[in-house]
Amino acid sequence: MILVGYSHGLRPSEVVAITADAIRDLYIAVHRLKGSMATVQPLIADANPLLDERTGLLEYARKFDGNQKLFPVTRRQFGRIFERCCTVSGIPRHLAHPHILKHTIAMQTIHSAGIENVRQYLGHKSISSTGAYLKVSDAEAAAAIAKGLAV
């Protein structure tokens, strides 16, 4: 659940709503909520079997009937599972909420992929929704300026 949420920039409620029908031909059809656009995205392959969403999710989805949910938990249960994983992993408590998955994929890709591509991938109708992920903290800004001045 966590890998799928991160890889596709999903909200917790979108992760738990995924059905077997959504997985087709190495792609996932993402039905977004809150007025966002639906998207169709490739499943991510990786040499590391723990991160190989393509193989893992395809095999997992085959065990379910078409409209059956792949992750039969509530949004709140997903949040609790995520928080426990964060605690075990040493992730600070203020970052231990599942929406951080969408935030993280946006922040990690926005500069390399471009804001318009990230907007489409996340299903945002407005570029201003994606632009919200461009925010940096005072500490991040200060570190970047200090690095720039040191050159």
C-alpha cells in the first residue's frame, strides 16, 4: 500500500479504493478524489524485488475479482499502519502521516520532471495545486543560500 501510494502520488483514500480492475496491461488506472483528474500510470519496475511494483502488484491483483478492493482496510487503518512503519523506520512524528507520500513524490520529481509533468501525474487540474509542493522551509532556504554564497 505504501509503495503504491508513493509511486503514484495517491491520497490514503485513493490507495484503499484501488480495485483489481484498476490494474491492466502493466498500468494502473488512478481514480482520484477531491475533483482531481483520473490518470493512467505505468506500474514501476525495479531490480529490487521489494520495490518492484510491476511484478508484485500484478501478481497480487490476480488473486482478486474485478471490483474487489486490493487493500481491504479503511483510510484510518492505512494511516495507523503507515504511522507504525514510520516509527519503526525512525521517521519523525510530524512527518508520519500518509499524505507525506504524495508530497514526497512531488518534491522529489518537480525539479527534474518539470511542474507541468508532475501536475499531470498527480491529477491536478490547476498548476497552483502542484505549485504548493514548491514550498521550502526557512532552514532549507538558508542552507541553499549559504551553499550558493560559498561558491
